[in-house]
Amino acid sequence: MPNGEPDEDFIARHQFSSGSAFVDGAVRSIAIQADGRILIAGDFTNIRTPVKQGGLWITAVRRGIARLYPDGSFDETFDAKIDSVHNGTPRVYGISLQADGKILLHGEFVTFNGSNRRGAARLTNYSATQNLTYEDGIIRWVRGGSAPETQNVLFEQQSVHTDFKWEPVDTDGMATREAATANWTKAAAIPPGSLIRASARIAVGQANASTSIVSSTIGYMMPELSLMRDDPPSAIIHNSTTSFPTTGVGSPMDAAFTLQNIGQGEMTPVDVEISGANASEFSVLIPPAAPIAAGGSAVMEIRFNPTSPGAKSAVVTVNTNDPFLPAFKFNVTGTAITALEYFRLTHFNTTANTGDAADDKDPDGDGLTNFFEFVAGMNPTDRTSTFTCRVDKSGTYPKAIFGPCLNNRTYEVWSSTSLNGDWAPAVGSTTAIGTQRTFTDSDASGTKRFYRVKIIRP
């Protein structure tokens, strides 16, 4: 009461009919939850219940710690089941509430509910709730459940456009307690692109002689990065790993990603870096366009282009002005096999040089071996996919006509007059129409020649 008299609404002040206290020992420490429930700890073994029998209050066993409702009545749902080490009575010297509502104890005790916890323990509790908001010029920190009761609440702000220094809002930053709640508020003008932090002290420890700090931070008009891989559709989280399909040396694989700004402020810049063991074998094929407006998105493509067989990995870092995660990192991995193994895997679902996939086999019956079709870039399971070469002798100079020719192959025309090992590069000019090429031998007028095409793949 204001004048120091006992609060008649607080049940714990009442005594047993026998004259004994509400608990049968000393209370050494108290912790108050945001919802008003009270944790008491000390040297006691029994606590009075709300039930009478034969005119006397019934007691319940609660060794060293108990919980009360806001009016001081016994909360029978809470029972830590402590076993003692001191003359049958446990001694709990200090009690502290974590930000998540879990309960820390220290004292003289042996076990909790049969589990060995000598001298210190942490107990579960029901949920703690808290929510920091800034709306219509008002900062509001709503606290409830088993969250610890707070005092000396300070609101601070930090702009990502300055030196990231925390400063009290509105000069002093001290918040005001809402009547009949555990909530705190303050009117303040916060510029867009700022972090807002609420900090408070809570009473902890032996005889509540110490304090600790709890805090919560939000962003006001801040960008926030969310990253998705397009195929297969999947969310990419910070420090996670995404893999490329197995590919062959010289056969790049591309993966598309969508960057989304799910925050309220513009995201800029957006820079992508690749580092790690095999960084040179991964590259940013399409960088994301910046700025990304609030609610907007941008596309990014990463290429895996292995230069040697084996397992490969790198780290992709997306640097933005997201204040909570300015360097978003994820791992990329891939396995590379030789180009010939990848050819077999693509067409025969095996990397082994056996069966229809063997180098010297011709499973489609087009007269070309698998190895030749690998070099020429043909499909070994489709007889219409074939490389042809013919000679046109109708003009002054003979012409070797061959194809189809691919952009990533090199083609050389060689000639011989006898087929007796005198093959040499032919002299002439080449023209192209579509995928067909025509080589005109300017050194073979009136001379018998044999031609062959040498195909060089990367």
C-alpha cells in the first residue's frame, strides 16, 4: 500500500491457522515474470495451498522453489522436484530469468526430478513473448508470458547511413511504462533506414543483488534479403549449401537465383563475390541488378564450369545494406567428371566404358563409333545425328564438304595423294553455310587427292 501497510490483495501475506508462515523457510530471491507470476526461491520445503481441510490449510511439497500467481496464490502447476543436500532442505540462493523465460538457479541441491544438477540448474518454463514495434511515431515494447520483468528501459536508434553508432532516441531514450501492463512506450521521430533497440535491466542472482540486460532490435524502413534458387525451387538460408548437378569438364552448368527485398527500404548496393577452394570454377554469369525496391526482386545466375574432375566447392557472398545480414553467404558445390564420362552419363546413364557405352560400339547403327560421336558432338543413340564428309569435283578445284560443325570444335582438312602416310594439312579456303562447311583445295587442280577432316574438341 502507499503508506507501507500490508497489501490485502496479496494472498501470500496471510498466515496458516497454526501461525506458521506462507512457506516454512526463508525466501532468498524473487523473480517476476512479465505476466505478473512470481518465482520465489530459498530454504523451504512446503508451501500453503488454497485448500483447507478441517479448518487448516493444506500444504504442498515445494523444495527450494515455487511459483505464485500475481495475487500471491500458489501456482500448483509448477514443481521442480529438487532433492536437497542440507538437512533435508535444499537451499536455493539465487534465481534469474532468461530472456526466453527459462529459469536459472544456484544453491545447495543435488538433483531436479532425478537428474543430477549439483549447485546449478536451468529449468523450463512456458513461453516468453515480446514484440518491439514502431508505428505512428510510437516505439512500443510489448512483453508477456514468462519473459522477465524489466526496469530502466532505454530506447536507442542507429542509422545504417552513418557510422553505426547507437544513440538514445529523443535525447535521453528512457521509456515509459504502460499502466497495468509489462509494456513500455516512447514517442520518437525515427528517420527511415534506422535500427531501433530496446534494452532493459532485470533483477537476478542471490538476494536479487545483481542485474542483467535483455534487449530486442528491429529495423525501420530497412531492406531485408531473401534468396531463392529457381530450379529446383528452394529457399537458400545463410550458411546453407546448394549443389549443382554432376557435369563434365568443359560442360558448364548454370543455376538461377532470385533475390527478394522483403523489407521496407531500398536495397543498394547488391554486390556478389565468390571465394573458397575452387572459386575460379564458379562465376557470376548474371549479376543482380540494383537497387532492389522494397517488395521487389532481381535475378542472379551462377555458373559452374569445372576445369578438372573431382568435387568442387566455393562460397558465394551477397553484400547488401541489409543491416541484420549485410554479408549473406551460402556454399555452392558440384562434382566434375571427365568430358568422356559425362558423354556416357548423358546418353547411356553410366560413366563406364562398357556395353553400349563402350568407345568402340555403334549402338545407333549409323556407322560411327561412340568415341567418334563424342569428339564430333553427335548423339550416339540417334542414327540421324551423324557427321558426313563428301568431295565435290565439279569445279576447277575440288571441294571437301562436311558437317554439321559446332562452335566449340576446331576442324582441319587434311589431304593425301596416295594414302601411304603422306597426310598433310590441305591448302585452301573454307566457307560456311549454316552448320555445313566447304573447303576449296586451291593446291589440287587436276591432281588426285584424298581428304579427311580432323576434329579437335576442347
